[in-house]
Amino acid sequence: MTLSTGRIITTGIVAAVLLVAVVPLWAQESRDGERILHRYFDISEWDEGQQSAAGDGPPSVGDQRQAQHPPAAPGDAPGLWASPLDGEWILTPDGPEGPADVDSPHGDLDDGGGETPLDASTDRVDALDYQANFQPSVVPFKRGVVQDQIRSDGAGDYSAYLGSRRSRPVSVGGSLGAGEERFWGSFLVRMEPGMRHRIPSVSPHQRVLSVDTEPRIELQIERDAADNFYVSGPEQDLVRINIELAVDRQYFDGALDDSISWEAFDQSNVDLGDQLRAKTEEVLQLIGISPSAMSPRQALERLVEYHRSFEARPFPETLRGDRYVEISEQQIGVCRHRSLTFMITAGALGISSRYVYNEAHAFVEVYWPGQGWRRIDLGGAADAFNYSSSDDSEVHDGIWDDEFPRPDIYEEEMAHLAGDGSEGSGEGEGQYEADEGEQPGDSGDGHTDEMPPGDHEHGDLGDMQDMLGDTLPTDEDPGDAPEMPKVVELLEADGEVLRGERVRVRGRVDDVEAGAEVEVMLFPSGSRESGQGVSLGRAVVDQEGYFEARWEVPRQATLGRWRLVGRVVE
């Protein structure tokens, strides 16, 4: 991941960055009662000595039957274990089964699909569990179920559903193409003859390069009109399915074509009747979107910004009208409310979108003419996020940054997670960091009460001060100096944002003499306390006021979202 830059006073934010580690985690659990936001997720450090002492093998599975294939190294194909690993879910026609009940607050997880109502439970949810199935991990954006239509009863109630369950075969084979990235998926499926079984996916555009099973069976892969993926086979058995995917990077964070005009949006996938269209016109006016005065790209940005400004709070008891209009007006709800109302409003603009969810999070996909489907996250909130993974995969970097507006409340969600001890991400949606399994796996509710051999203890994402340990002292407190006259402008920042790796920072300072020193620091997003900053280093200003240096990201900086801050040392 690279750093972006911007102009800032010495106490301001120049660039938001995310520190990640190329290391596995087996489990992480957030503390009860803390508000966490679904999408950003910090992972604290663990005792590396414990890691080496535990050994390099996979979790112990007792007397389970073991396939011929050994456990995989990061980036290699997963091992073919014929029985569940500790805490692993089994996919069945009735939905996933785990050591404990699997909740589904964002929609049914069974193969039938069902409908997802736009409900009035808009306050934050309790702890949710997330099972990682891919490496690298896409937590919390696993595509569990995709719905592409909206139903309205005309009385103020709405629901999303899958328009057609007709499917077509998916071919297997080929190699990685330009702009594509490789992902491995691993699922344990209770197969039943003649039945299609839904499996999670990474992207609607994914291509299947290879498939392997244990035991060996003939397997068919299909996809429906909303790009839900299914497997079927002739035998009744518990089957481990490993699937190799090629995924176009554009889906995660690719730039959308600004030149696309409204003429390209001939029709949305959401069928709006006259009555619903009148409601959407009311909401569009409320949001401030006018197709006659805005380009499609401008309208989409405004729509994303508006829905990212929702808050998770109780639905007002006094409201008894149209739920779509009321939720939109109040800007309330967790991830499913944001995604469902977004889908309806986008449909009024002729923009096709889908409602996508898994056991812990909901988000949307938007279709952009000439480029295809693009994932967009709108945020969410929950009390805890429990993550389970059975492999050592890293977290895919496409989860952190995109080109859409980030209103203050959305950034506060990120800061809450990175700067004030919140754990996990939202909605039960998780925050994550490194591993598809994504990372957290200890659910605290029986999922993985005892971590299997080889697992790493998860740390408490408590006080950032505790997470950082000793911080570098500064000559002045950037949080207590609002009238500092010097302005530090950070012009460039490149390099991998990895602890122990080097980052190059270039900037300029007004009104200082040559030889003056500038200190560049990392601060947890949302924090202004000097005691929470980590110094990258100091550079000397030249005759024209410019400075440039390359510094190693300190290893004491914990994983999470950070800001670059520059100041003149006086």
C-alpha cells in the first residue's frame, strides 16, 4: 500500500496510512461493550516467542482424517484436510454450521436465499462472528450472498431478494492475466447428490483457475445472474473444496471512468414502480443529487458520502411512515440499512447495484459501464467482531482505501478502531488486518475457546499508548499548539507501509531558514496527543525550504490506520 499526501498545518493530517504486517494471526476478539466499526480492524502484536514455540504445523485436529497434501505456506494452495479444523464452519443447504450457532443479521445464509427486509433495528448490533475462507483474506468483504432486486409492498416496507436463481456453468482453467490477482479459497461442504451448494466468493468477475477436492469427486461449478457461486456433485459426503481464483484488481479499488455520461445508464437492475419512484425523488432531493446538474460520477460520490454519514442509533418510535424515506432522512442504521437504502436510491438514478452480505457485514456492488462491478463499503457498527481462520494468509490491501468521500463520522469509525482501543470492525463487521481468516478467530462464545497448537495469542487492542510502548519525546506538543505559525506541507510519501520497511517523505516549509529541522511523525488516526505519536525521523530544510528523507517505519508502531504529521523543531 502506498501513501497519499495533502497540505497540513504542523498539527494536521497529511496522509492517512494503514500499517500491515506480513504475518499470520489465528484469533482475535474484541472487548465487550466497545463500539467498533465494521470496516477497519487493528491487530495488536503477539508474543513471537510463543509463535516459534508452538511450531509451524497446522492446528491439531485430533484423530481427524488427513489428506495427502501437507499444510500450505502463505501464497501456496491450502492443505486438503478432510475434516473440520478447530472452529471451522461446514457449509450446508441450510446455511453454515459451526461449533456454536451462526448468526445471520444481514440476511439468510442458506442456499434458498430468502428476502432481506429493510427493518427498523438500526442500532448497533452485538458481537458477530466471521469465518475466513480466502487467502489473502478479504475480511470482512467475503461475498456470502448477493441479492439484486428490491421489492416494495406499497405500504412502506421493502426487502432485497435474488431476482433469478437460474445458473450457468463456470469453466475451470487458464492462467493469471494482466491486472488480475490470485486468491485461494477453501471450504468444507456437506454435499448432497443433485443439490447446488452456495459457496462464498471474492468478486463477481472472478475466474476459476483450478479446483481440488478431498475426497476426490467430480465437481461442477455454477454462477447465477447475480454472480452467486455454487458447487454440486454426484455424491453425499463431507468434502473439502480448494479453489484457485483470478480476480481483476479493478473490483476492489479501481478508479471509475469520469467520462461516462448518463446515456450509458440505460436501465437499472432495480425495477421501480411509479409509487416507489416518487419516494426516491424525495430522497434524491434530500441528499442533494440532481442528474441534470451532476455527472454520474459526481452523483455516485454524493450518494456514497451521504450513506457513509449514517449513524447506528435506535429507530425513532414516533416514525411510522415509509421506512426507506425515514431511514434515509434520519441517516440511521448499520451496514444493511445503508446498503439497502443505497440500492434503492441508486436504482432511481439508473445505476445498477447489488446488496452483498455475509455473516458479519453487508456492502454494495455498483455497475459502472465499460468497467463492470465495483465493491463499495458504506460502514457499520457493532459491539464486537470475532474472527476465525484456519490458515496463515495475509489481508488483501484492497480493503483499506478507495476514491470515494470519507465524511468525518466515517473517519471517526476508522479512528475509533485505530486510535482509542476499539477492536475490530464494524457491525460485527470486522476490522481486520492481516489474514483472511481473516484474522480474528476467537469468538469468545465457544467457537475457539482453546486455541489449537500453533495458534498465536491475540493481544488486547487497548490503549494506543500501551500498544506503542515507549514513544519518542517531542520538543513541543502538537496537540497543545494551535497557533504555531510554521506550515509544513508534505508533498510526497512513497513506499510500502510495513513495519521495518522504508518510506520516503518529501515536503516543504514556509518562512524558515536553511538548516532548520522538520520532524515527521505517525499518529493514530483521530488522535492529537503527542504521547501517542511515533517519530519517523528528522530532516534538514534546504535553501528553498524543501526537505526529503527516507525513514524506516518503527517496529513499535502497531497495525492500524495512522496519519502523517509534520512539524518544525524549534
